[in-house]
Amino acid sequence: MLYYMETKNMNPYEIVNSARRWVGSSWKMVPVDSIAWCGDRERGGLWYPPHDGHGARIELGREEGIDLVYHEAFHSVWHDCPLAKFDPWWGEGFCNAFSETMRNCYFDYHVPEVRPLTQHERNYLHPCYLLCHKALFDPSHLRYFFLRMNAEAQQLERPVLSEFFQWSPDPSWTFNTENPS
């Protein structure tokens, strides 16, 4: 199944629909009610969860391109999945991995060999790097891995991604072979 999408001149809701198609009928994706460019912020994006009977809301900085919608739309996939409950630290990395594999466009990130990871690297770039490599930079492989890890987290009722990768975005995480929960 080919998921790559050309984003030039694309309607942002088409990107949200691509996330809905990507996750399929595996579970219910949180609906997105609005997508807006925010005039008082230059860069970045925000995903606001549903509230008061309304769906999620996406806001983008006024200088952001439509490509950031992929990342923010994936929050609607992530929000209610088992991994969000048991492995919440991996959310931003999965949002980045979804965005990069769907757009077939990869951030040039190299794991630092000496210095510790910055907060941005730890939350966004390094988990994305691990996930994209695991998925062979293919959105269908990423989907398979995402669904498999969600099923495992739900069955075991505990974190599974940090154990799988022997690494976690959570700065307090340490691997314990005797009691992985």
C-alpha cells in the first residue's frame, strides 16, 4: 500500500484524512474540527484535544508550511491508542515518524556520539530516527509496527517501546531486566 502524498497545494483536511486512512479501522481516531494558522505565533504547531463535545483543534504558526499538519494530525491517531497510555513519551517521535514517512522527506539527524541529547532531540528527533529506521522509512512498515506495538501494550498493560528499543525519551527511564513493568 502506497501512502506517500504530494503536499503542495494540498488541503489540510486531506492530510487529516490520510492519517485516518493510515490507521484504518484499528481504532477510532479523534476527529479534527479545525485547522488554523495562528497570527500571534511565528513557528510551531499545537494539537488541542477534544473538549466540550468538539473535536480536536490544530493551530500552526504563521510561517509554517502545510507539511507540519502531518505531525499534528497524527496526534489524533495517537491520543486514544494503548501506546499513549503506556508509552506516552513516544508520542512526539511517532508524530514525526508518521510525517516523515508519509511525505518521504527525512530530517537529517545523526545520533550524537559524545554529548547528551537535547530535550528536542530526546522528545522528537531520536525517537523518530529509531522508528523510521525500524520501519525502513516506509509508511506501511511503520503502520504495521505501530499496530503491533499497540496490541502488545494493550495485552501486557505496560510500556513496550522503551523495552523494545532499549531506550526511552523519558529522561528518568532505566532498563530493568528483572521487572520491565
